[in-house]
Amino acid sequence: LCVSCRWGVLCYVALMPISAVFVGVGSCLNVYHQDTQSFPALTPYSVNEMVITLASGWAIYCLVLFYYKAQRLLAPMHPFWKFVLIKGIVFMTWAQSVLLHIAARYWPNVLPQERLGALC
């Protein structure tokens, strides 16, 4: 159980920086952008979002499973709030990307492309 929980969280920790580099390089090369017109198609943006969503969900599941199984063993250390904080960070990272996607789709002036392109 501990091995599978550890791999779930470590995969998330490894995938987030890789995803950030992928987004940065793809944006500079002008191949990574939110193309809302061809959403069901497998674009770099949609693939990256699917991978991040799956990794986030798996990491949260592994953390909940680990806490459930180790609750009695760790009871003297009162780890509940530590687990809540870690799960909150994983969830809020995912929720931030979803909210930014919604904002960019329905309010395009919130994140102008000129500002994002200035980074490259």
C-alpha cells in the first residue's frame, strides 16, 4: 500500500515541473495554446490538461488512501491538518488551471496573449 501511495504522489511531483517546462517551451515555439474551437481534438493543450487532471486525481486518491490506512498508526502525531494541507495544495493547483481556462474562454481580456507572448 505504501509503495503505491508513494508512487502516486511522486508521479504528481515529477509531472508538474515537466508540464510547466512543456508549456513554457511550447508557448515560445507557438505550438501550445488554448484552441477552444477544436476541443475534442488531441492538441498539446488538451493532452497536457488531461495528464495534469489524471495525475492530480490519482495523487489526491493516494493521499486519502494513505491517511485512511495509517490513521491509527499516526494518531499520536495528529497528522490530519498536514494531510489536509497537502491535499489542498494538490487540489488548488488543479483548480487554478481550470479557473484560468474558464476565465480565458469566457473573458478573453483577462489574460491577453500579448502579455503571455512577451515572456518568450
